[in-house]
Amino acid sequence: MSETYETERREVLRAVERIVAAGLVAGSSGNVSRRIATPDAELLVVTASGVPYHRFTLDDVLVVDFDIDPVVGEGVPSSESLLHLAVYRARPDVSAVVHTHSVYASAFAAAARPVLPVLDEQVVLLGGAVEVAEYGPSASEELAAHCVTALGERAAVLLRSHGVVGVGRDLDEALAAVELTERVAQVQVLSAVLGGAQELPADVVRTEQAVYRMLHGFAPQ
Ligand SMILES: [Zn+2]
């Protein structure tokens, strides 16, 4: 029997269940992937396009190669597969990508405003501000390219007028990135009632970014 990558597909299914339980997605919005390096090729384990989450099963987690040709499963891979692949190609350190349309992060994306560094954990775990990628139509090469540019070496990025993308060395890290982005975005909105969140001083951000780089295995600057 040929390889079905069931373990990796179950991991992606569990990640889908977590973003649904956390209220970060609705309908069939958002998507999840992880990469697998095999001796022959790199593969993408990715959610199928357009399947409502209340009907989502293991059969809706597909495996494709990096040309998006099918390896396991018969569904249509996520329409944002190009974006996921662009991140994997640009970031060898990244092995998982989670994309959601969570409400507070989407509010920043709609306003085209970055989630500024206002909490210590944000810089240590996400690498700094969550920047806004230039606009690109959904599923386009253009959006994928803008996403990679705005992401840089950080762990999360906003897609203008669209949503948020979190990345990590595994699915837990990528999930943590979208969850934390959502929480910091919510905190910034609530802080506005209290006079506005105060951005961390630049020297604090630099120190915390050094910690982020160390924790994530980047070479010191
Ligand atoms: Zn989306």
C-alpha cells in the first residue's frame, strides 16, 4: 500500500479542530498546512477548499506536491495553497502555516493597520509588529508574494482586507501565532477605550527580538 501520510494528515485535522474551537474561523474560511520532506520531494499536507468546518473530516486533508499535483486525496486543495507554498519556499525554518479570518486581526487587516508591538510576549513569540501585506486578490500569486514580503522573519502577518497568517516550526507554533495575534489585536482595541495602547520602547523591542531570534534558531545579528 502506498504512503497515505495519515499521521501528518491527522495533525492538520487536529489543528483545524482547534481553530474552529477557538472561534478563529467560520464557514469554510481559513486553511491549514504543514510540509513533509521526503527523500524524493517536498510535500504539502493541506486542507481542502470550500468544505464547511461542520462537515470537515480526515478525507478533507489532502497531500499534494509543491506543484500542487495530487498525492493523497481527491478534493480540491485550499485556494490559498500558493500562499502556503510561497511561505515554505521563502522560509526554510517554517514547517506549518495557519490562515484564519479571526475578527480582531481582520479588523486590523481591514483598517490596513499593523498590530504594533505593545506587549512583551508579542515581540518574543511573534518577532515584533504584525505587519500588513499589500493587497492582493485571494488565491493570487500577487497575494502570496506580498505575504512573504510583509512576513519577513516574523511569525505572523496580516493580509490586507482579508485576514491573518501564522507560521511556525510545527502546527503548535503556527496556531499559537494566529491565537496570539488575535489576542494582541483585541487588547489594542480594548486599550483604545483607556486612551490607547503604548508601543514598547525601541530598545525593549530590539532586546525582545533578539530573544525571538534565539528561540527560533536564527543566527544572531
Ligand atoms: Zn482567507
